[in-house]
Amino acid sequence: MEALNSEPNLAVEIAGIKFKNPVMNASGTFGLEKEYSIFVNLSQLGGVVLKSLTLRPCPGNPPPRIFETASGLLNSIGLQNPGVENFTKFCLPGLKELSTNIIASIAGGTVEEYAAVAGKLGESEIITALELNISCPNVRHGGMQFGVSPSASAEVVKSVKAATGKPVIVKLSPNVTSIVEIAYSVADAGADALSMINTLTGVAIDIYRRRPVLGNIKGGLSGPAVKPVAVRAVWEVYREVDLPIIGMGGITCARDALEFIMAGARAVAVGTVNFINPEATIDILEGITLFLKENGVKDINDLVGVAHDTMQGF
């Protein structure tokens, strides 16, 4: 009864940032955040992650842009966003009222664009940290060209670090030969943390029209189908690279989130399930809290990477 009645510590620290709990949304799933405030008290979350912003307004890819799969979602939005200038002028001031960490996601077609967006957002006291989207698989230029190359990934990180004093979180792609190699490269370049994974590249065919379903042909696969791949990636990088990890990919419930934490993630980001259950982040946070109480765990940090401890000698 004592374990059930005592409140466990849910606070975690990533890149010098204190999070009240380890649950946040994945970039792109809450839009620019205010859209989801009618469903979720965003201040209850450890952090919120904005939709990726580019230097100039981006209309995104031609439709169709979303296709449901057997166990997930194939999307090809193409980084549609108002551009960093419009965002800072019209959207950012409204986020000041949120009592949580606000992480801005940035993307670009060139290294210079990443640095320019980072410099602009770095001027704001409202933004806590920057997540570098170097791994988006559904845009024709930029994104993946950086995320699949260790040297290009490092170049982006160095340019952004030179442009801002904000902590830099690098979002890694699973569409590589060795995600550990990419993680090493961005760590050496000065990254403060990692988020992983971004979506896997996929294609769906309309057999009656005899052509790809998505207007951009390829899209990013997310949802429950990718979770084992994502947990494996977190597991491997945690063992090799000394950077805090935000784990994501197919999380739908507290049990999924705890898998990532036990594999080595200090926090988790919840994505596709938000489209099915807008309150999923809160449900997952409550589920994690209940698990800790029921199992007598006083501090969530005691579970980070704990699954590796049982593998000693193997």
C-alpha cells in the first residue's frame, strides 16, 4: 500500500533541461501546438515539440498525402509550415502561456537554411531547445540528404551550434546502414541530445489505378508497425553513444513508452496515436505513473536503460 500511495519522481533531465515528466508529443502531430490545446492541457506534459519550421513558407507535397496501413500511417505532408518569420510573428507569442518546455523543430534544404532558422528561433526566450529534423523521408530536397550521411549530419549540427546557444537535439533516421555511426557523428559535432526514430520510408500502390497512392510517391511510415525497429535503434545507440535519448516510434500506451525507457531513452515522444486518441499523451503519462506505483519504483530515472543491466555476461 505504501508504494501505491507515494508519488514517484517523474522528472528527467536532458541536455541540461529539466522536464517535469518524460512524456511529450512527436513533431508534426500537434501542429504548432495550439491546435491540440482543446484536447490536452499541454502544460501537463514534460515538453511539447512544434511542427518542423523552414526558412520560408512551405506548401508541402501534392495530395494525396496520407494513407493508412495495416498497422500504421504512411504520410507525405512534405513539411508544410508558415515559415519561421510568420511563426515567430503570429504563432510564437501565443505559446508563452504554456508552462512546459517548448522544443522547436527545424528543417532546411541547405546547411545555411538550418543555421538561419536556428538563429531566428534562438532569439526567443519561449523556445527551450531546437530539434534538428535532418531525417524527413518525404521531401524532395533536404532532410534525408543530411540524415543518411555522417559528414553531412555533422555539418548541419556544427552550423546550428554556431548560430544559437540553445540545446540542440538531433532527430535520427532509421533509413541508414548504421544509425550508431550517424549518432557518433552528430555527438562529435556537438549535439546535446538525440531523438529517434523518424519514420521509415515506404510506398503504397493503388492496384486499381495502377499507380502510387501518395502524390509524392514515397512517404514516412509511422505507428505500431515501426516500434520494434525504433526500440532496437534506441537500444543500440544507448550502448554506444553518451548522449541522452528521446525515444519515439509507434508508442500507443504506457507499456510501449516503458519499453523505450528501459532500452535507454530518458523521455518519449508520442506521435501517430494522437490522431486516434487526442488525449493519448495524458493517458500514457498516467499509465507510467501507475506502473511506477504498482511496482514500487520511486524514480523514473531508475528505469532508464535498465534492460541492459540484465544482459551482463551475454
